[in-house]
Amino acid sequence: MHLNSAAPTADTPLVPTGKKPGRWRYWTGGMVLSLLLLVGIAVAFLDPWLRRMLEKQVAEQSQGRYQLRIGELHTSLWSRAMRIQNIELRPAKNNQLWQQTTLPRLLATIEEVRISGVGLGALLRGTLVPIDTVRVAGLRLRALQLPKANPNAKPLHEQLPARIPGLRIGYVSVLNVRAAYGSGRVPQTSVRRASFTAQDVLLSAAGATDTLRLGYASSFGVQVSGALGTVAEHRLRVGAVRYSSQRQQLTVDSLRVWSLRAMEQPGPVVRVRLALPHLRLTGLSAQALRRREVRLDSVSVVKPWLAATPPTQPPPALHHVLASYLRHVAVAHLRVSGGTLRLLGIRAKPQVQDIRLGADDMLVTAAGATDASRIWYARSWELRTGRVQTAVSAPVYWLGLQGTELITRTGVLRATGITLRPTMTPTALARYKRHQTPHITVRAPVLAVTGLDFGALTRRGALLARQVEVRNVRVLIAGDGRFPLNPKFSMVTQESLAKLPVRLNVRRVVLANSSIGTSYIGPKTQREGSITFNRINATLTNLTNDPRLMTAAAPLVGQASGWLQNSWNVRIAVRIPLLDPAGAHSGEGTFGPGSITLLNTMTEPTRLARFESGTVRRATVRFTGNRQQITGTMRAEYSDLKLALLSQAGGPDQKTLLTKVGSTLLNGIVIRDQNPRGLGPDKLKLGSMQSRRDQRVSVFSLWRQGLVSGLLNSIGAPQKLAQTISEQP
């Protein structure tokens, strides 16, 4: 065996001498080059093929209703990206194709679409395809026609190619969107600019059922500016809208709404004009919206200006309206600042300025509406306003308030700077009404209601309060006796309180340091007389029409004190069982001391009678009244009483020869110049109060009739004559 001949040396070549290198290297290189060449060719033809395929798919899937045109399409397998530019989607002009279809009829152009980070391996394997980003810029959309909702429409993830189970996109943005809806020259709805972003979009069956997502996205944001639309015969314009699902906050800036119909007359639905500078909602969860629920942390409304015309029929309750769209609506805190409200289409036309409103723990559902611990869906409300004005018994009276305050938690209601004034003179008012009617002017610095049961007020329409207090009220009441009496029964009676359609229960009413001035034009003299009551303090207890509380043993009790003409002290107490079917009531009062000449400001111009002298030391009355009459007695202690009859045709002192003779006879024969005469109680003449009741006049007029009849009878006038004079209007 020769080892040297078999083993190669260091100089021996690895390839036998005279032979070429192995061809497998060339084959490998050639295959790589060929593959690269094929890939290059494929890439070169991929973009045109994809563009044609997309255009063809749109035409086939829409059954010829749409034509898609793509200006440029570029793919990069190396960077796993695609860029598409100048996309146009056009509807077919054949109207018959759009008669029965579930597709919207729209025009769309897109400047650019960029897709990056496509999972090619997953795409080839037919698994969930990951995509890093999808960016759409310059979308212009015009919807010409929207079809009816298709209950059989497939969700978006089921419209993907069959071999692709879903897409997972890290970030989606649609920027610089302009959209419009409507086939007319002026679109019904339009958006000047909008943007949309979404994170972690899972376009699959799992994403569709994920309760933590909305529209397949885990979070998203929307920005809209310059939106304009028409809804329910109202035009809407929105300056800007922003929503972030991560921050759960929605803001609306510069919202304006105006009715397309005139607002002077009411219609079947409410009509509004609204200017809302700023609205912010926090806690608006996209996941809750998916469940048709809204649970807001706060709603803030800044300086809203609202004019509304109420509908002819009362609208349904708010929770009934919302129930069609949402199963549950809750708001932790509602705040409105600087609001203005005007109601049109009604005669009162109230206006409220500087509204500051707050509500806590609102539940706008059927359960919230019936919850006994809630008022107007909320646990508590606070309302404060600036100037309030409205017509009362329009167009007769105008009511103005400088401010109001309402706090349901403590049962407080306050009104400040109260003014009630007629819009016409006493004579014009009587002419407008065609009968005598009070012409009332009221000014009050403050009206305060405490212990008000807002729950009873809102749920049962019952007015229940612990106390109503009014201080420093100034009241002027004017009348014109030249017109006939009102043919209807007066409403200023105890019977009217008993017949109120609402339950009334006010434990205490306080009137402090107030005054009442009255004036009256005599029907024969056509001259105006006046009299004033000053420094009035009055208290009413048990003001109620509740049969359990209002009985003969527990009637309405009233006590009042004041000064006649600021000089003559007056005290009165009344007991009125409001539910007595006969209208029975009783009272007593004391007057004096003072000069009876204080009455001349009323008796001279209206009755042509002047008290020349007379000093009343004390007068006491006790009376009972009902629906037919008033009866009672008057004990008047006076001295040096002289009365003069007057004539309108007289001289400066309004006396003629006839009236002078009549006055002499009256003072000498009829009138007792002093009472009592002489010594002893038997010398005091009691005056009989007798006067029939005319239910066309108020209960206060009935009391005045009794005082007049008792006074005249006590000074010497026969009872029948005193009664006749007292019953004259």
C-alpha cells in the first residue's frame, strides 16, 4: 500500500487539474437573479394590478352603481407600505339603479391615503393582519341620497375578504374632511372641516363584541368645525365640536339654532332660537354609549340665550323622549351660568336674564321621574336669576323682579325688587274690561317663602310652605265707580281660596311695615277720593284648603294692625273657616283715637259730605258675615261731631243755600254730636251693622259696607238709611 500516492499534499489542488469549477454556484446565483427579476417584474406590475383590481371590485360589489378612479397607487414591500393618491368615487347617472338599494348615493374624493406597517406574513397566512397606521387626508364627501336603514346589513368586519379574519390597526387618522348632504344647490347638512383619529382599531368579530370598544376602536377623537344642518324644521350651525374618548370630554363652541318657521304663534312642536357660546360634557364614556347609556360627571353651559315658543299641546316628559335613544341617562352635576330665556307665542312673554342654575345627581329615567326623593329628576336644584319680567293677565299688568332665588334643598324661594304695575290708567282699564275692576300697583323689596315643599309642588301641584313673608310693601289700589260692576262673582273671597284647583297649605303669612293707598272716582261726582293705611303689620295662620286642617274649630286666623291716614290706629282680627259652605266668618276691630275729619279725603270728592269736626276716642266693632250679608255692632265713642253736605255747583267751600239748610237740619235733628250723651253706659248708642252682600264685590268691600252702616247708624242715621247708603257702589 502506497500512502504517498493516495494522500494529497499541501500543494495538491482541491479540484483535479484540467476540470472547471462546479456549476451549482452559477445555478444558485442564477436562480436568485431570476427570482429578483421576477419580483421586480411583479412589483412593477403589482401597482397597476392592484389599482385595476380595486376599481373592478367597487364596480362589481356596487353592481355598477359606483365607479372608482385611482390617480396613483404605490406599494413598497420592503417597508410594507402603500400610498394612494387622487381617489374619486362617482355614482352612476342612471337613476333606476338607485331606486331600490341599501347603498348611499354619494360623491367622494380623497387626496391621499397612506398605509404603513402591513403584516405581509399574516396576510399570506390568512390570519389577523396587523397594520401600524392608516392616514387619510383631504376627504371631500357629498351625500346626494341616504337609503333607509337596512336591518340585514352586515357589520364592517364581515365585509372583509373571506381569507382575512380581521385587521388590527394601531392608529387611524382621517384629516381635513369636508362633507355635505343633500342633492339641492344648498346642502341640507354640511361640515366645513373635520378630523377623526382612532387608536388600536380591532376590525374583527372579537373587536365587534368587545364591550370596552366603540366602533372597533379602544379610543378615538373627533374634531368638527363649521357644521351646518337642518333638523325638525330648525337650522343648526356649530362653530366647533371636540370629543376625546380617552378624556371622556365633549365640548361644543358657538352653537346656534333657529326655527325655519315664525315664532309669533305656537305650533304642534316647540320652536326655538338658541345661541350657545360654550357647552362642555365630562364623563361621556364611549363604552357606555355602546350600551345606550350616558353617565356624565358634569354638564357645563355658559351664557346660553334661548327664545322658545311652547307647543300647543304639552310635550311628553323628557325621560319619555330620551328613552327612544338611551336606556339610562344620569348627570352628576349640571351647571348653567349667565343664561337668558324668552318665551314667545304666549301672551305673557316672560323674559329671564342672568340665569345661574345648578342641579346635582340627576337621573333622567322613568325611575328618576317617580323617585320621591328627587325633584325634576335631581336630588337638589339651585336657581338664581337676574331681571325677570312678564305680563300678567296680559295685556293688563306688567310684573318685574330684580332677582329670584330657589333652593330645593332648604325649601327657600325668594324674589327681590318686585314691581306689579298696570299698563293703562284706571279709567282705561275699566273701559277695557267694560266694568269696574281694581287697578293695582305693588312694590315690594323682598318676598321670602321658607319651608316650601318642592316635591309636592312638582308631583301633585300642591303649594305647601311653612311661611310666606313680605316686608315694606307699597300697594296702590284705584277704582272708577262710573262703570258697572263686574257681572261675575269676585275672586277676592274666602270661597275662591277654598275652590282653588291646587292643594294650599301655608302655615303662616307675614306682612310687615307695609302701606296701602286707595283711590276711587265717585260715580255721581266723577271726582277722585283717596285714603291711606300705613305701617301695616298682619299675620295669617292656617291658610289652607286641606279639609283635614281647615275646620270650624281650626279656621284661618288673621290679625292686623296699622294706621289710618298715618294718624288713626286700627286693629282687626278675623276668623274664617274657608271651607264653610255658607261663607261664614267673623271678626272684631278697634279704631282710634283720632279725628274723624281724616275721612274727608274720601267722603268729600266721592260722597259730597264733609266732617267739619269730630274726635273719636274709641270705636269697637264685632261682626259676622256670610254669602248673604254682614251683621254686627259698633261702639263709637266720639264728641263734637258736625257734618256738612256739599254741592258740586257750590262756591269755593262747595256749599249752596240748599246744602247749608240741609246741613243745619242734619246736624240738629239726625246726627248725635257726641256719643255717649251724659253719664252712664245706657247713654252710649250702639250702631247696628247691617248690609247685604253683593257677591260681585270682594270680601273687603263687604267689611267696608259693614263699617259704613254701623258708623252711620251710631251717629244717628236710621238703620235702613245707613244700610242703603252702605250698599251703594
